[in-house]
Amino acid sequence: MPHFNEPVQFGLCTVVLLYCVREFVAGTLH
């Protein structure tokens, strides 16, 4: 994988991870 794609992949994974965590927390609270 090209090195210039790493920040993009990392950012994308971070957004997806945060979204999943938020959905999980929302489901747990409700």
C-alpha cells in the first residue's frame, strides 16, 4: 500500500471506529 494513502486509511478507520462506538453507546444507554 502506498505511503501517501496511510493517513487517509487511518482517518477513515478512525471515523468508522468513532461512529461504531457512538452507536454502541447510544444503544447501551437506550
